[in-house]
Amino acid sequence: MADALVIVESPAKAKTIGKYLGNKYIVKASMGHVRDLPKSQIGVEVENDFNPKYITIRGKGSVLKELKDASKKVKKVYLAADPDREGEAIAWHLAHALELDDTESCRVVFNEITKQAVKDAFKTPRKINMDLVNAQQARRILDRLVGYKISPLLWKKVKKGLSAGRVQSVAVKIILDRENEISSFVPEEYWSITARLSSKGTPFEAKFHRFQGEKKELSNEDEVKEILKAIENAEFEVSEVKEKERLRHPSPPFTTSSLQQEAARKLNFRAAKTMSVAQQLYEGVDLGKEGTVGLITYMRTDSTRISVTAQDEARELIVSKYGDSYVPESPRQYSKKAANAQDAHEAIRPTSALRDPDSVKEYLSRDQLRLYKLVWERFVASQMASAVLDTLTADIQAGEVTFRAVGSKVRFPGFMKVYVEGNDDGTTEEDKYLPPLKEGDRLLKEAIEPKQHFTQPPPRYTEARLVKTLEELGIGRPSTYAPTLETIQKRGYVAIEEKKFVPTELGELVIEQMEQFFPEILDVEFTAHMEEDLDHVEEGSEDWVKVLSEFYDSFKKRLEVAEEEMKEIEIEDEVSDELCDKCGRPMVYKLGRFGKFLACSGFPDCRNTKPIIKNIGVTCPSCKEGHIVERRSKKGRIFYGCDRYPECDFVSWDKPAAKPCPKCGSMLVEKRNKQGGKLQCTSCDYNEPLEEENEEAIEI
């Protein structure tokens, strides 16, 4: 007979821990929360110190019965939910449901699911931490008050089915503010002049830098012509050369936010997918003879802290794999990135640096391997020596005009041997060599290239950019980023276009009403301050009821004003020129998760829908009769196909070009990345650069 029952959240976690603990323990899963506030009512006694009325979640009755039956057959029950507020709340709800003694040490926590970490955790069980529980309760009740008080108001005044959320509303406001910035942006003209030069047969480029000894911004064509005239017959000569050594330091190991950002940049993962795959790696993967092992530490963290044991193991690996010169003199320590970081757990790292991606490759799915490789490389690189770069800056004089050439090369790669962090604009730092230059060298002028440019508006938010912004502003916490982004899309407040967030008309309307009647809900500083208050509750320095009371006192007054003054708004569907091919009624534009689509105006009698088809002006290369149109897959991804489908089944993920390949006559398609784009032949190796918008060359 088993001595103890261990309850975790998921079957995968239960399976892994069960193997570590042996036959004396029964390990079962609660399948997440077992109790929550009711869905049909607010479930909070506001006048009674915000007392929550919890009920068993629908469908969890059988799970609870199984756990209760198992608990009666053992001497001890351990609650081993995740080591965060949510996990602590799950443990507390289980303790109540199973009628466990509050004074007993029944709570077990571990930051990684490895045999040693789990066994060590069971040596030091503790009581349930009510400060953590109260912080979770306060957040849950706070969000319930906002959602269940404002949502019915929006149903009545705007549109049935709408809802408002505390953190989600701020996220939509941030996206909307950026869209307003973009629409009000006024482009400004500027120019660049590039000199293509060579020294002893080696070509390189230099950019216009100064005129008559003064730095000068080129803002129009007349100024450019003045410079061109000044260098028309000038000799190009090196006037000054500066050589410097520059150190480049590694990035810290991952937090939840930085993992989501980097997985979006390098793996094209959505935030929700990143967290789902990370959960699998954390809970455990069967590694054959080695058994089931948790491959990474807990993935909801805002800390960059690393244990001494993990650092020592990483340093040993680096020395054996890359050599002594690749480890710094002392282990790297990373300070808190944000002032509001809770620092409750270590950074996200491999449970063992010695378990490199190649050694576990055969046991992981493609997505698991890619994410594990990212975590492993980032952690190992974070403990490596800095890279050493040699930089060379040369000023080149042409009469009264100074050009500047900048080059760099890696002398010692250090951490860059393993990993280099990505960035939001997609650029990479590459070696940019200059030939050996010294003062007085005469250079050969190959060409002078002036270009007109226009300043660009700030970019729309990608998931990575939005997560980064939310973290910087103190909005939400590691566990809230992914669900926040999912929620605002499901509610139809934002859509995804080319992997960027765009506010919908509905989102604009809701934010407009919220801004007028509930400005504090949308106020970034107010929301960030509320997150800090919840952190103080967790630390035990703030009373959770007091935090809720201070919020609700002013919120209640706002509600009363909104009930009286908010005007009813009628949202009418925009009618299209198309008729429903099933019933003949007009089709109207509707807004879905991935943007607009056409739906029959006869809904619910007729439920016919159609995608909005965009003709790109290219004849189908397959049937030569149809036209290529832009479509969306069920997951919202854009692809291109023939408008004669199903008669013609031509499809392409890449956008076809209007002209054929000049080399072989096959189809050219647009290939784009963050550095730019090109036209690539689908049959041969021909390619050519895509013409950039807003850039024109002057004939010289």
C-alpha cells in the first residue's frame, strides 16, 4: 500500500514525478483548477470583504471524487502544483476540497522536474503560502469585478456579447494608440550619398558625413546636388583612421518575456505556442534509457538568476567543448532586468547543460527540439566569455566633403560561437571588412550613389514587440502575456495582418467608451501600480481586501455615471456588392479573428460565409486563364491561388510576380524577410532585388 498521495496539475507531470518517487507514492493529476468563481454570476460578495463564492468547476466532479477516494487510502497528501501564485491557489483549493489540515506541511514545490530536485523537494514540504493565494485571489476577483460589471453595460449600450478585461483593455489601447500614431504620421524626406571606392583593387563603401567640416543632414534634392557638384572633380584621400577594440557581451538567460520574444523572432512561434511547448519540456520527455526527464526549468519567471550548480556545470561544458578562453574569469551574474521583477524563480535554463540538443534530438518533436535548442544555446552563451571585435573607422576627404567608412571584424567570437540574440527589425551584425587603410592613401572612385528616402512611421506591434512593451510598462506578469494576446484576438478587438496587430472597428469603439467612462482601467500607470499592489500582497506587506476596496470605491462611482450617461450605439454591418450564392441576399462585411470576411445578411437563417478575395493582377501560370487571388488559410495564413479553383488547383505561399523569369521563363515569386526582398525564380537560380518603395536614384 502507498504511503502518500501526490497531486499535480497534469497527467504528463504526474507520469514524470511518479517514476522518480516510486511505489510508495500515488501520483495523480487535478487537471488544473478544481474550483473557481461561477460563470453564471459575479460570485463575489462585495459588501462582505469581497468574499468569493467558489464552486466545483463543471466536469471536475469525477476528478475530485477520484482524488478524495485516493486521499482516504494514504497517510499523507502532498500538493505539488506549479511554483507560482496560480499553483499555490490550486493547492489551496485542493486542500479545501479534500478537507486537509491547514496547519500541516503538505505543499511541495520544485523549479525543475528532475529526479534530484523532486526528491529534495519532498524532504522539505511546507504549509500553503496564504500570501501567494491571496495575491491570486485578489487578481481573480479584480478581473471578475471589471469583467462582470462593465461587460453587461457594453452589451446594453454597444453590442451583445462584448466583454471588457482589465489587462486586455490596456493591451488593445496600446495597439490602438500605435495605429493612431501611424495614421497621423507625416513622412519627412531625407537623402543619403554612398561613395563606392576601392583601395589597391579592393572595393568598399563610404557614406556622406560632413560638408565644409560641419555635420549635415541632407533633406532635399538641391542640397544633394550641391554636394555632388563639390565632389565632381575631387580626389578621394584618407584623412583619418581610427582603430578600436570593442567588447560584445552575451544576453542573459531567458525569462518568460524574452523567451516569447525570441521564439517569435527565430522560430516564428506565437506566444501561446511557445508556452505550450515549454510546458511539455518542463513536465518531462521520455529519453529512452534515461527515462522521463524535465528538460527545462519552470517557464513562468521574470528572473535572470542562475544557481551556482548550474553555472559550474555550464563552465565545465564550455571548457571541454570550446576551450579555456571561452569562459570568463568568474561566473556571470545578471541583475534584475526590471525594477518590478519578482525574482521568485531561476531563469529558464536546461535542467542540465550537459544534455545538449543533439543528444535528445531523437526523442523530441520538431517544435520541442527547436525550442529546447533555443533555451540551451541562450543559457550556455550567457555563461561564456565576451566577443572581441576590431572596428576601423576611416574619414575620407573629397574636397570640402567628408565621407566615412566603418568596418568591423570579429577577432574572438566568445559567446557568439554558440548564440546571438535576435532583434525586432531582423537585422544581423555581420563582419563588414575594410581594406587596410592609412592616412594619405589615395582612393579610386568607382561610383557615387545618391538616394532619396522618407522617414517611416513606427511599426505595428508584433506579438514579440507587444510582450516586450507590456513587460517594460509593468502591465501583467509572466503568466498573463500569452492568454492576454489570445483573448484580445478571440474577442475581435484586434486582428492579425502580416503577423502584426491591427485594431478592429469594434476594438476602437469599445476603447472609446472605456476611455470616456473608465479612464483608470486604460491608464498604463494605474494598471502597473495595481500589479505592484498585487506583488505587495504576495510579499505579505499589503492586505488584499484593502487593495480591492481602494479600487472598487472609485470604480463603483464610474459605473453609476456610465449607466446614466453612456449612449446606446448601433453598429450596422457594411453591405457589400456581392450576393449570397445560397439564398440571394446581400453579403455583409464581418470581422473575424484574422480580419474581415463576407457573411450572409440573412443570418441565422443562412449561415453562408466567404473570404474576401483580393486580385493581385497576375495571370495564373498554371491554367493561363484564371487570375491569382490572395486567400487565407483556416489558421489565418495568407496564400495565393487561382480564382478558377477547383477547376485549377494552383496554389503558392509566396506571392507570384507579374513578369516571368528572364532566364528560363518560369514563375517569379516574391521572397521577403526583414532585411528586404527579392524576386526568386521557382525553377532556376535567377533572382533580382525587389524595388524598394520611396527610394529613387538620380542620374549622374
